[in-house]
Amino acid sequence: MKVKVKGKRMKKVVSLVDKQKSYSLDEAVGILKQAHTVKFDESVDLAMKLGVDPRQSDQMVRGSVSLPHGLGKKVRVAVFCKGEETAAAKEAGADHVGDQDLIEKIKGGWLDFDVAVSTPDMMRELAKMGKILGPRGLMPSPKTGTVTTDVGRAVKEAKAGKVEFKMNKLGGIHVSVGKLSFKEEALIENSRSVIDALLRAKPQTAKGQYIESLYISSTMGPGVRINPSEYRSV
């Protein structure tokens, strides 16, 4: 019986999307809403393939953007700092604050946070954790505003829904834009904020088509291809 129900769910999902067609962002979000058949609140993500050369350092695409409607989930923030900044981080709502003690916990396998913020003076030690934090997208960076002397502001931005994006070795980028329970307008506005930020981050040396493909999807839903006109007008 369970297999049959699963089959019905998948048939419904598949029937909603024409794989040969590109949809407007509004249409795509509407499809994801219709495809929702599971009991939990699915995450919604954008997936992009960029027309840049990942092997060239001057074509690396990385940045951050504050989502107008947040992510719809609690963001756990760890702050690596000393002295006066410790109090500022705690007052801003950081979940974990420390210096060498947190670094030692990471060495032991602790990674119970979603965003890492660091003061510049801590980066020399934290950089030694690059092989652990880097692949998980947890290494603080000046480019995303997570290496800063104003840790309080960085914590508040992360808690409010600031997300980071970084191109992988294949030229791809994946970014969460909220939960499927969000109103359609909120998901659309969050998505447009990410697309606009990505366009602003286009390397000056990039040639040809910058965003080669763009899809929006939910955890258990289909991947819906977005019409290029949605992101080539900026």
C-alpha cells in the first residue's frame, strides 16, 4: 500500500512539470506549492550553473545576501572572538561564543552551528580548520561579512536570514531561499534577492552567458527550470 501511495505522489509531482519548458519564477513557485504532498515543511532552494571558469581565481563567485523574509528556521551562529567583542556577540544572540576553546571543539568533531563569524585576530588559528570548515561552507570570510570587528551586526544579520553563496568546482551554486510554507510572494522576493546578488557578483573577466541555467526546487518536489528572461534583464 505504501509503495502505491508513493507512486501516486510521484505521478502527481511529475505531471506538474514539463521538462522541456522554462517557467517564470511566479509559475515555478506555484508549481512547488501544488507539488507539496508530504507532512513536513520542505526547504526551497535555487540551483544555478554559471558560465565561468572555476579554475580561474579571478572568476570565483562568492558573496552574501540578506533575504527580505528570512529562511524560516533558527540559524545557529558561532562567534570566534576575544575580549570586548565576546559581550557584543552574546548580546546580539550568538549561540556559541569563544576562541581557542571552540576551535578545540571543532578539532574534536563539533560542528553544531550554521554560520561562523570571526574577528580578524582569530582567523590565523581558525584558518587551520580550513579542511573541516571549508567543504561545509562554514569558514568565515571578509567577502561575506563574517570576518569583522563588528560581530554584533554580523550575528544579527545571520539570524535575520543572511545567506552566503559560493561557487563549487563545477561552476554550480546552491542557495536556500526559505520554506514551502512561506507565502508565494515571500518565496519570489527571496529568490529575486538571491538572483540580483548573484548578478552583482559577476566577475569582470566572465565572458558569454553568465547564468547558464537556473532551477528552483523543494526538498521532495520537482526541479523547475526558470525562464532566462527572469535573470538576464539586470
